Amino acid sequence: MDALARAVVADWYALGDELLLRFGDGFEHAEDGSGAWGSTPLAYPADWLEGVGFYRATSDRPPPPTVEWTAERKRALRNSRAEAGGAK
């Protein structure tokens, strides 16, 4: 069992390295079917960014309030969502 656990941990570390190297700089670096490597920029579609207000000036609205998250506050929020039938 110890060998299996070590193998699983090694696989997770390898996956983290692969994800960082493949996507870590805002581009997807991948090998195509012919063995050549290429880079594709990663970005949200412009219409989605527009729809969520990404391009709006931030000076026309106040910053969100700072919330101190404590264990009690998280429990209260989870309980209120559960009572309302929402996600936990």
C-alpha cells in the first residue's frame, strides 16, 4: 500500500508540473499530431468579458466590502444556504 501511495503522490506532482509548463504563462503549449510544438493564447471570449462587465471602468463603483472569514461565519453561511435549500 505504501508503494501505491508514493506512486499516486508522484503522479500528482507530475501533473502539477505538466499543467504549470503547459498553461503557466497564458498560452497553451502543445504538440500537434506531426510532432511540432505550438502555442495558442488562452483568453476568455470578448463577448463573455463584455457580458460580465470586464470592460467597465472600476472608478464608477465602490470596491466590495472586506469580509473577515471565520469558521463561525462559514458555518452560519452554510447553514443558511442549507435551510434555503441551496448549495453547501
